[in-house]
Amino acid sequence: MRLQKKINYLNTKLKRNGIIWLLKQILLFRHKHPENDDFDKINNVDTVGEVPLLKLTIDSQNANYGIGYRPSPADVLEKAIREIPIRYDDYTFVDLGAGKGRPLLIALRFPFKKVIGVEFAEELVRTARQNLIAWHDRAEVVHCDATLYEYPVGNLVIYMYNPFERPILATVMTRLAEAAKSRTIYLVYLQLEDPDIVEKYATPITPEEWIQIFKIN
């Protein structure tokens, strides 16, 4: 059954994205797990390496709209978090598409009330939880589809590293806009490919760069 799901996923993606997407997936399959980069060595964790969704176990009707895992650049994300005009202890940090949890480890350098990762791939959830085991009192990883996740009470900083395609991003942004009616929500977005969807619900507060900060309207 798992094999059939992966075949269906591949067929859907190929029809939607074409042969170039397929070639990229083949390259990812051949990608060998490299030696830990400096971040992993310093923190004694496993966050390096790209993982295509085809190699993961995902129980979600939205699996075909997901993007494979790749680690966030630590220095870029840390700099962006420092630029958010907030008192960190008034906010919870939520990473949608948390992968192996590197952004959560970076967020833990700041005094957020809580740090939460949301991830729908079983293997990535297990890895992220292991990486965060020393910070279990301040951080957690929720095994959940981002479109179904119930946001915690209070102000939020949401992080996304281009985790899914347009249909899912539209749903997520709609829900964030609804949530923002009762609290303040900032969005940190790395490698934004669909600015029209995000800017329908959010106002940019930093220049258009590889990583941007928005305030949800």
C-alpha cells in the first residue's frame, strides 16, 4: 500500500510539474548524506541533508503538494528573527514544515514562550524530536498536517521555508489571517515563490530578499 501511494504521488507530481521536477527528484535520491556541517557538529544534532517526500511516510491527502526537506541556513534565519520588532517572551514560535527541527533549535536561542514544530512526515518528526530532546521543556514537535494544526493561544511568530505548493499555502494563509483577528502574528518566510498569496493576507515589513518578514493583516 505504501508503494502504491508513492507511485500515485510521483504520477501526480510529474503531471503537475513536468520532467524537470522528476530529474531533480532523481538527483535527490542519489544524494548521499554528507558529513555534518558546522551547525550539526556544534549542537550534536542531525539536521543536514536533503530528503525528497518520496522517501518519507506521510498520511495526508495533501502529500502531493508538499516540498522535500532541506535545512534552513542557520545564520540567515537567526538574523531574520533578530529583526522582528517584538518582545520574544510575548510570542510563541511555530515552524510549519519543521523537518528535522533546525529552525526550532535556532529559535531556542531566543526567549520565546514556546517553540513548536509542525511536520507531517513520520521520519522527520522522529528526527526532530530526537534533536530537541534536551529542550523538551521549551520545545515540541507536533505530527500534523499544517492545514489542520490548531495554533496555540497568544501572539505568534510563524516560520516557513517554502514548505508546500500554492493550494496549501493559500489555505494556511487564510487560517493565519483568521487567527490574526485576535492576536498579533508575524511571518518569517524563506524563499517565497508565491508572493501574491502571502501579500493578500500580510504586509511585508522588510525589503524583498531571500528571507522576508511579514505582519499578518
